[in-house]
Amino acid sequence: MAPKTVVWSEPANFELTEILEYYLNRIGNSTYSLKILSKTDHLIRLVKKNEFVGRLTRKGITRIIVLDVFLIFYEIHKNQVEILSFWDNRQNPSKRIDNQ
């Protein structure tokens, strides 16, 4: 079975960008943001190899994988894995749309 393509939803892409920009502005350099990107890339490659690596959420369709203080929510489709959300657990939980 060939690895599936991984696509980022618009909200997930926005969330990741916001997080990276936040730490870039907070710290004043790109070191931590680049570390997040590197770890994210590694995890996405892992998901491509085995899309069932994440645990199922209450919804029963969405999967979640932990990356330090971040949660990556994704769903497996016929030809692709879709990243739905990239969530920083230190944010206010009321900002999170509960779609699990």
C-alpha cells in the first residue's frame, strides 16, 4: 500500500502559521518556530507511513497525535490524510472548536 498524501486544511494551516508567528515575535528569533516545524515534519512523515498512529477521538473518525504541547487532529480519507487542526494546549480552550 502506497503512502497517502497529507493535505492541510485551511484552518490547520492558519493555526500553525499563527503559532509560528507568535513564537517568532515572542522570542525575537526563529529558533523555536523552526524546532516546531522540524518536529511537525517528522510527525507528518510518520503519519504518512502509518496513518493509524494517532488515537481515535470521541468522534470516532478524527485521530489525534501529540507533539510536545501541541495536538494534531487529522482524518484518514480514501487517498489522503487531512490535517484538520494544529492546536497549542496552552491556548484558551474556548478558542477550540469542538469537532472531535
